Amino acid sequence: MTDQGKNFIEQLQVLGKRSDTLGESIQQLLSSYNNLNSTQEQYQTLLREFGLEDEVRKSQKDVKRYKMATLLYIVIYGFSELAQRSDASEQMDKLDEIFITIQDIATKYRLVKIPTVGDNILLAGGIENDTKTNPIDTTMAANEILAVIEKMKKSDPLCIWDVGIGLHTGPVIGRFLSSKRTPYTLSGNNVLTVTRLGFGAFKGHASMSPMTYELTKEFFDVRRCGKIPVKYSGAMDVYNLEGINEDLLDEDGKPNEEFELTYQRIQFMDIQEYVLDMLEEQLPKNLYYHNVKHTIDVTTEVELIGWAEGLPEKDILLLKVAGLFHDSGHIKKYKGHEEESCNYVREILPLFNYSQTKIDEVCRIIMATQLPHTPTDILEAVIQDSDLDYLGRGDFIPVSNMLYNELKERNAIGTMDQWNQAQIKFISAHQYYTKTALGLREVNKQIQIERLKALIGNCEN
């Protein structure tokens, strides 16, 4: 037999032994699985016998999983010096002042305080509001806390207190008391990770995980400063928070307009998800035209027309938010729904820290969709042209029929012929206001009139 043949046989023998070993392992796993099933059945039987099934279900309901929370862990330094100070009482008063300041900053950025053992502090973003901006908000809070402590120490050289901060983003599990809206504890490997980041941070600095870094790097200056061991994950890169990116600060050192626009671009996704979920759940099912699809169409169209008209991004964002909300009032009533839409704006946008000025501007744009109304500026012109964009589209007839069915169920229209005649009258009197809509849709409107005339008297077909 050749050497090649012998090697081949030896390889087959090795594979055979591995197959036998694998088979034994599978049998052991099956045996363990059966034992677990048997134990689970015994456990369920005991629960039923002792009447504890309801208690177990209740405890499971008090647990909530958060897919993306950002944790902020604050380590307080200074206690080792306290016993040696003659002004210990005054130093404790200063510490209370620090705690109050941290709580005020947490409230400002909608962070939840999670109870911990000792004086260290655990804050969590994305708990009360599951938002894509929570990593940015939490990092802003950390940056502000560090700035306040630094200012305090400069104004009072005798202050013994300092902090180290850890920042980490990832899934966590929250456990609740039945009477509480926020968790009394958080658990999971990510809680351990953020505590290690906090203890690993230099005094007066914040250490950030790669996950938080990737989600906030557009806004902040950071510096890679080494690695730390993380349970089950090996060594993890650590980044030191240097502050807000200088290009995103104004002359006073505050976030400038570019910062706000970049933030609002991300925040819009949260607002969109919130509003579309609300419309999907609460809009009447017999809104065949003023439904979620129409809202998406208008929100998309205001952006397209806005860019084509050369509008600044801040105005386009306002138009997109107005597009999302403009028909939300249909949840409450059909006629005069625009005012109800504005009520939703005033109720929801404060949850996203929108100023009163911006809220009033969004409402003004929404009210421009109430017909008849002649637009007073380009924003009103864009929302009007977007809301009636279908008049010059190729799918005008089927869309028009959906609107007819919607009105028919509300006894607001007669026969299809009467509807088509009303449509001819409406289109003939209608005009687009933006150059973009005039160029794209005005010609098609004349075609629609001819199509409608051909349908009159032939609606059965």
C-alpha cells in the first residue's frame, strides 16, 4: 500500500474516533436536556401544588428588557480625606450640593437614577423614553457633570470631592415594583461593564466604551486611552471623553446650530417612529385616504420639494415634523382635524425637548393644510403642494377613489359621477405654488381632468 493510501486510512480512523466522541457528546446533551425537562415538569407540579404559579407569572411581568440603554456610572472620590479634615461637616454639605446638581442634570437629560449600594451613582438613559438619541443625551450629561465639578473645585480649592465616570451602551434588564414606572434595579453584564469603566476612569474624567463611542463620535472629541478586561468579552478599548467637538460649539462654548441640526436629524427617527406607531394603532380603520400611507407620502414629499427649492435643513426638518403630524387629528375627529393635530404637536413634541418657538412654527405649517388657504411663505407652500401632490400623479384615479370611499362612509358625498364632477371643479381651480410642483405636476393635472370627464357616465365600468 502506498504512503498516500496509509495516510488516507489514518485520517479516516481519526475522523471515526471524532465521530464516536461527538456521538457520545450528543447523547450526553440529550440526557441533560431530558433531565432538565423532567426537573422543569417537577418544578411546575410543585408550583401548582403550592399555588405559586400566579406569583411566578407576576414576577416575570415585573421584568422589562431594554435593547439599547446608555448607563452612566459615577464614582465619588474624597471620603478617604474626610476623616482628616476639620471642616468635615462643610465638606458633607458640599457633597449634598453635588448630589443635587447631578440629579438636576439627570432630570434635564431624562436620565433615570437607579438605586445603588453606597454613595456612587448609576444613571440610565433610554429607560423612560426608548430613543436613538439616548447615548448622546447621556454623554452630554456626563460632560456637564464633569464641567460643574471642575468649576466647583476651581472656585473652592479646599473642596475634597471629585468624580470618575463610566459610559456604556447596551441591553439591560430592569426589574420593577408594581407601583413604580421606573426600575428599582438593572442587571446584566453591561451594568458590570459600566462600573468597571467608572472605577477605571481618571479623577475628573469620563471613560467611554466602544459602543457609546460609535454612537456619539459625531458630537464629541474622544481619545483612545487603553484597554480594560471585561467579563465574557476579553479586553475592551476605552475612550476618554474630551468634550463636545469644537466645530460644534459657538463663541460661548455652547452647542451651535450645526450640533442641533445633527442631533435633530437623529431625533427625527424617534419622532417618526412614535407618531407612526400612534397613527397605526389609533386612526379609524375606515380612513382609506387619510391613513399612514398618506402621512408617509407627505413627509417624503416635503423633503423632496424642500431640497429642490433650496431650503435650509432646519426648515426641512420642521416641514417633515409637520408632515408627520398634519393628519394626526383624524384620531379625534374628521372635520376640523387640523386643530386637533396641533394639540398632538403641543402634547408630544415637548417630550423631545422641542422649544415653544419650534412647536408654534410646526403648528402654523399644519394649519396651512386647511383649505381654502393661500400660503404666506415658502414653508406653507411646500406643505400645501405636498398634501395635494396626488392631483398630478399617475395614480390619481385610484387615490381619488379611496378618498371617495372615505367620504362616502361619512355621508359627505353622493354618487361617483357627482364626485368626479366635484373633482374636475376642484382641480380646475387648484394651483401649485412651488416651482418644483409646478414643473412636475401642473401638466399632469390637465390630463387628470380629461380622464375624469371620460369616466362620467361610465362609473359602472
